[in-house]
Amino acid sequence: MSIRSAAKAIIIKDEKILLNKCRDEKIGVYYTLPGGGQHPYETLHEAVIRECLEETGYTVIPVRFVALYEEIQMDAEVREKYPDYTHRIYHVFVCEIANEKLGEPTEKDSSQTASEWVAIGALDTIRLFPNAIGENIVNLLNSPAAMFLGSEHHG
């Protein structure tokens, strides 16, 4: 097992946030922030830029760090099947789109079906995972200081 560091992006445009729409057989449709795992020798800024381009086709510029969240999977079966994904630390950044030129996503997450602009006012009507981020997304947008969203054990 290793600790996986992930860089996630909050991208706002015209009162909408860009989210990855995902589907899982067990839980149905849900959303996540674009972003993903940091590679060795890659900075968090480099990771969020690369991941957003891969998943959404947009080139972004990280503007400010807004949150840290830790998630630990306790289920033995999940730990055995996905050892590199059972202890994650999410670093969340507000990002701007570098240019309006939209490229083709090159490496979507396995459960990702699309990238979708969701109205900020509609965020309470969707399931945004992880829950700690979903429950605090509006606070993250409005807070001048970065927030620690806690550590959770699942399973």
C-alpha cells in the first residue's frame, strides 16, 4: 500500500463548475472534480494541469489552493484489489481555463462518462464525491482561506 496524492480542480465559468460525470453499477450517476494522481517527481500544479487536460480537454492554470482532504479505505477486499487507491490525500485548487481552445480528452477515469458544466446553484441536487468535498464546495469557493476537510475511514 502507498499513499496516493491527488490534485483536483475547481474550474468556474459563467456561474458553472466543470465536473466529471461518472457512472458506477452499484451507486449510479455521480460527479467528481477533474484531476487525479500525482506522478513521481511531478509537482501538484503540474499534476492538476495534466489531469485536467487528460480528463476534460481544457488547459488550466492553478490559481489558489483551497482544501486538503484525506480518505482511507478500510475494506480488506478493496485494499487487496486496489492497493494504490486505498489511502488518498486530495489537494484541491481553484483553477482558471488558460484558453478557450478545447482539446479532446485523452485519458478519462474508468467510470467517467463525460465532463459537464453544472450550475453552481444546482450543486445541491447532484452527488459530488468525495462527500467531504461535495458538502463543502460552496464554502471552498467563498472562503478566503484554505480548509482542511478532515480524514475519513470508509468500509
